[in-house]
Amino acid sequence: MKEIWLITGGAGNLACQLTYRLAASDRTIVLFDIADQPVANTADGCKYIQGDISNPTDIAHVFEHARPDVVVHFASLLSGRSESDRGLAWRVNMDGAFELFEQSLQYNVNRFFFPSSVASFGAPLPNPVPEDFPQWPIGFYGVTKACIERLGIYYHERHGLDFRCIRVPIVVSPWAHAGAASSYASMAFIESMRNGQFTFRVRPQSHPALIYIDDLTRAVVELCEAPAEQLTRRCYNVQALSPSSTDLAEAIRARIPNVEVTFETDPKIADLIDSWPVQFEDASARSDWGWTPQFDLDS
């Protein structure tokens, strides 16, 4: 019988790309999101259910319909919107996660994956950031990420839910959400190709940890499929690459003739980006489930 994977935030960038990796191993994939349709193509055979992650009735409905073996919880209000509408961010990020945990217990979900974030840390940070470094986020989005990590560990320790988590660096993807502060790296490539120009709002020396979308989707599947007895922790760091925004600009100029890449630093955006980790210690991910990145800046 096919394993059933329920992906919240199923209309988003990460979910759409993950469907192709999951479909290659013949799984049943159910996508759940409030949007009318996904932002990008998805693998053949995916089922899409529209609903509101902040509405317990909608969550109960999708669990009753899908009866998932694995939950991948991508749904989240992103950093900028979380800061400007804290009430909505709490309902989407926190209340939604709580209801997912409760339904996962009721339906005997085998594994629950959650992508935390570099934003779950505060500043200043050491370089690299140790695996158990204290998390004191300075943004509301990061606060919700850190809280959900703790909720997941609670449900694991107290109720036996197999909770697994990666603290995700900034993701570079062709379908990044343009409104997120963390999307500057993706948008540099996208807008340079589309428009022949891009303006960085971060500092030339800004160099937070990044990960390419194909590496991230592989990491999600590898962690979800790792035997439980091999895991020594619930929340893992992963390190891929940390190019500066100047490095990104030079890589773009080397590949796109006559492109215009400039810097007009927005201190508010730059301070947020510069508060995030530059590099992670990720020894546990490498030893427990064989994590290693495959994409550097050139690839």
C-alpha cells in the first residue's frame, strides 16, 4: 500500500518542488493550502485540497479525507507579513501547528516533519552556530518557528509522535516568494534573467547560510526516511553554502551579458539578514542520516 504524505502549504514553492522527489518513489501526495492553486507545477497524481490552516474544521477535514502516514508542515506566514500582522501570524503559524499536532495523534501519523528556520536564532551569533546554541529570535516569524520546534519536541517526548525538524537556511529557488526578505538571493537570479537588472537591498558583505532547493527537498526526504533508531536529536542544522551578496552579484555578471546589478542597502532588511546564521555546525545530520550538500554556488 502506498504511503500517504500530507503537505501543508501545498501551494507553495517548497511543496511543489518536493512533490517530484516524492513521486519518484511512488507515494500518494495530498497538498493542502488556502490558495486557489499551486504557484508552480506539481508531480502527476497529486491531490489538492483547499482549506485554511488556521481553521481547525478544515484541518480535521483534510485528515479525515487523507488519513496521512506522514505530515510535512510547510504552511507558514512569512517574515514580513508576520511582523506586520502578528495576530494572523499567530493563528496561521502557531494555532495551525497545534491543531496539526493534535490531529496527527488522533490519526496515528507515523512521522511529522517541520522546517524551522535560521530566523529561529537571534543575534549576535557565533560562526559556525553550534547545534544546541540558544535560540532567542528577534523577529515574530522566528519566534513562531522556535516555539513550534519546542511543541514538536513536547509531542515527541510526551506523546510519542515521531517529530523531525531541519533548521532551513535561506532557500534559493526559481519559485521563491518575492515578498519574503529571505528571497533576495533567489530574486537576484530571477530578476537578472527576466529584466536584465537587480538591486540588492542587503549589504555587499551580507552572507547568511543558503541552500539550493534541490538540496533541501533531498534533505527533507532523507531525514523523513531515516530509521528512527539512527536519530540522536529532533532538530537538525544543515549547512550548504554561504556566499556573500557580492559573490552572487559576480556570479550573475559572469553569466548574463550586460546585466546591471547594484546595491541600495535598506538597513531594516540588511539588519534582519545579517542577524541570521552565516554557517551551521551540522555534524549530527551528517552522521545520523548522511547529509551532505551537492550544490555549491557554481552548480
